[in-house]
Amino acid sequence: MQEQLKSKGPTILMHDGGGDRSQSGEALEKLLPWLKELLCTNSIGGAACP
């Protein structure tokens, strides 16, 4: 996913169909910090960074 975001832009669609959502939670724990770093580093969308 990280390579696709770098080359194709900042659009992300995630769908969780229900049931055991532990994999979705684990994926978000990894993805969200990486996205925040990407947005802050590249100033995509005028992101406010701490």
C-alpha cells in the first residue's frame, strides 16, 4: 500500500465487512503513523503537523 500511495496519490479506501476486526485494527496501527509522517514531510493537503 505504501508504494501505491507514493506513486498514485493520497486516496485510500478501506472496507471492514464485520466480524473479527483485529486485522483491520492492526493495519491501522501501522498505517496511520506512516500516513501522518508522509503528510507532514510532504505537506500534502496543508496538513498541520505537531
